[in-house]
Amino acid sequence: MNTKRVVITVMLLVLLAVAASQGQSSHSSKNLPGTFVTTVNFEGTSFKVLHSFTRDGRTTVLLPFGPPCCNDTRVGGLGEWIRTGPREFAVTEFFFDSQDTTVPLQRSRLKLTLDESGDAFSGPFRFEVIDTEGNVLFSDDGTFTGKRLNVVPLD
């Protein structure tokens, strides 16, 4: 009976350790999921956005209002990401310029590379305005850099 309790206790501790490790952030030098502050360089202007990447291949980007660029009315975009190499990822994000149902969809396609530490990324992107059939009406290229925002415990 005593041996059985020890075995059960050890099994429980192993299960708890596995659960705790899976609950940790997926942050590593080769994993993208997390939150980043991203500096976008586009059409001679630089601005910051917040990027969130989830483990299941989704991404959300939050955009600032107003200057320095074009009095942008967009608030954010949603998209998907896939791994294309050891530290490389393809990201596609979609935006609407307004609630008007006749405005074309906008998308950004990014080629993102994590640095060795996994705490930063950089790469090129292409911003496109597309019609309902996916035809590109406008296209321009830019670059970006991002820095991971980590958990900061209260105490």
C-alpha cells in the first residue's frame, strides 16, 4: 500500500510538471507565439503597432490612430501565420479601411525572421489593396522590426 502511494504521488508530480511546462509561454529562439511591439517602415514613414501571434497560427495587429501616417482610420487587422523555416514565418494580415461595404480589402504579406534569441524579428512586407476576386489594385513594399514583450510579474 505504501509503495502504491509513492508511485501515485510520483505520477502526479510528473503530470503536474508536464502541465506546468505546457502552461509556460512558447517563447524560445524558434517559436513565434507571443506579443511584440513592431516598428513599421512604409512610404517614408515609421510607426509602431502591437502584434500578437497565437500557437494555433493566428495573428492580430493593433494600429495607432492618426499621425505620423495618413490619418489612418484602421484600428487593426487579423490574419494567419505559418512556419516556412527554422526561424522563418509567412504572415498574412487583412484590414478594412472603413465600414463601407464597397471599399476593397487590404492585406499585408510579411516574411518574418526571428533572431537567434527569439526576442526580436525583422523582414520585408508587401501592403496590397485587393478587390473581391483577389486582384491587386495597389501594392507597395516596406520593412519592419519587432521586439518581444514578455510577462512582467507584479510580484
